[in-house]
Amino acid sequence: MENKLVPKIRFSEFTNDWEQRKLGEISNKIVEKNKNNLFSETLTNSAEYGIITQRDFFDKDISNEINLDGYYVVHENDFVYNPRISNFAPVGPIKRNKLSRTGIMSPLYYVFRTHSINKSYLEYFFDSTGWHSFMKLNGDSGARADRFAIKDSVFREMPIPFPNLDEQIKIGKFFEKLSNLITLHQRKLDMLKKMKHAYLQQMFAENGESMPRLRFADFDGEWEQRKLGELVDTVKSYSLSRDVETSEHTGFRYVHYGDIHKKIADLIKDDSILPIIKAGEYELLQKDDVIVADASEDYIGIAEPSIILENPKDKIVAGLHTIAMRPKEIDSLFLYYLLHTNRFKRFGNKVGTGMKVFGITTNNLYKFIVLMPNIKEQVKIGTFFKQLDDNITLNQTKLDKLKLIKNVYLQKMFI
């Protein structure tokens, strides 16, 4: 008979069956109140970020100082169940206070302190979905759309898989190392994105400037001012929406403004990422064309650009709410990154129209004053940012793989 009291993946030196404990057997509910407002730092339990300060999560304090004496005191390594449900936590998250300090939390949360179990092991068990079935069988998410309801007495009956202490410790350390690696990759990715944003503001000239603040050493001289409309030709766009998409390969694809905003159509190296559409008679896009979304839900997204980097294998068309440009006197990558600068976003804010949906016309877009160096410097700037984007993509891919690996292990290393 198959032994069900062992996980699918396990360290080879452990062979004994796992036991089970009830949550109430390895923890105590904490009901210590914040008497005399001894503690003032209010914490929150985020499904995505764990236990963090309310100020960090909301960018401000939400709790009322007058009522803080009724909040629960949460010490380092205490666990907290938040009944608020979300896509990240369909039955609410359980997280451990790893801030290395004491804070306070709303009495809406269930705070508990563990004993007789390795804390890291239990922390990562709650990152898995192994306990969700118990919650769904014994609780109720229908009372309020955003909250999960379960009685404290029932919550404490939750079964916790319980290997021996040595195996708990090894599992906990394994996930700690994996989580630390993910954190390091996330920090590197964040740093690269911040670096790109900073360079975008310093390597393109601002209004009133004849050259940028940061420049490659082998270039000098003032930058030229030209209207965008003088530097590009217009490629016809078509009002092709989602109803023209098909699963049958026709040899035609399109760039839809929604896919630009979703970053599906961005730096387009392989046109197979674009939706297939029904065949027709169209003016076609080609390598180095820059396509922008002429409609957005906010001014920041006005004229969000995409670019075709390689010769398309299929026939590509500019679809709904797009303006397609074919650079003739400007480097295509230079233009693509120029359209990401704060200077251009301010221009879009100025000329954009609309209330709920903001738009920009081709005529207004082409009025944008481009500050540009000679073509060699343009190419070097465009290539620099493309290499930076490639590095960002590479690190994002590594991070996504690590997160996937962690998720697979979370589901297979616990019962």
C-alpha cells in the first residue's frame, strides 16, 4: 500500500512517516493588548510581501492612534492570520513576523505563537497550499466578498504535517536559501530598472538644454531640434479589434494597443508573440517601425511605444488605437527610448485629451520637439538602452524560474 504520510519530494536521509499535529497543539493564540500605547508601529499582513509596516504598505498610517491600545502586540517570530482574501491568498495569508522588532496589529487578525515546531518549517508550510483544503472545508468566504470567515476554535483544529525536528530544520533551511536567492535576484532586477530610469532622464536632453547631462566621451557638440513629424513617415493603422483575431494561421498578425500596454508588443524580436488575424489587404509594418498606443487609461500610458526589431516572418499590421511610424531621419531605437522619457510623458500630458480614456492624435504627436544628436550618437544611445533592457529581461527570466522552482517545491515537499 502506498504510504500517504510522506511528501512527494524528500531529502534522502529521512525515511520515517510524518505525523500530524493540530495547530492548537503547537501554538497559542496571542491576545496581548497594547496597554497604554506602549507600541506605536502598526503592522499589516500582506499576502505578497508578508508582515510589513502599515506605512510601507499604504505609504501612510491607516490606524487611529486613539484606538491603538486595543490592538494586539505582535512580537518577533509571531505568526499572523489575515482573513482578507485575494488572488495571492484565496483563504487569507498566514505570515511570520520577521521584522526583528515588535509591532501591533488590528484585532481582526489572529495572532499565534508557536512551540515544539521549527518556525521556518511552519512558515514555508503556510506558503504552500497544503492547508487551503482544510480552510475551504471548514470556513466560509461567502459572508463578505473580501474576507474569509472561520471560527477560532475550528482554526486551531487545522492539521499540520509533522516530520521529526531534524527534517523540519532541513526543510526550513532549504527554503530559506531559496528565498534568499530570490530576494537577491529581485534586488538586482530592481536596481537595473532604477538604473534604466535614471539614465533615461540623464542621457536625453531636456527642454531648454542643448545637450544631455550624461554623454558618451567620444561625442560632443550641441543637439539639434526637430519636430517628430519631420523625422518619420506614417504607416497606415487600421481599426482592427479583437474580433478579427483567429486561431487559424493566416500569415497575418497585428499590433493592438492593448498588447502594447500589456508589454506583449514591446521590443518585438519574434512576431509569433502577436495575435493572428484574418487575412486582408493592408499596408504592412516592417523592421524598425515604431508603433505607439494612441489611447490610454492615464496620461502616463499615452503614446506608449513598441518597436519591431527583426524582419517579420508573417505580415504585420498596425491595429486598433495605434499610430505607426517609419523612421527616416532618426534611429528607431533612439526614438523608441526617447518616447519613454519624462520629457515626452510631460508632453503627452499636455496635448492628451479625454476624461476616462486619454488619447493623442497623430497631428499632436508629430508636434513633439525632438532633441537629437548625430546618427552615430543616436545609434550608440539606442544600443546602450537595448543592452540594458536585454539584461533586465535576462534577470527577470532567472527570477521567474526561481519563483517557479520554489512554488513546485512548496507543493511537493509538504504533505
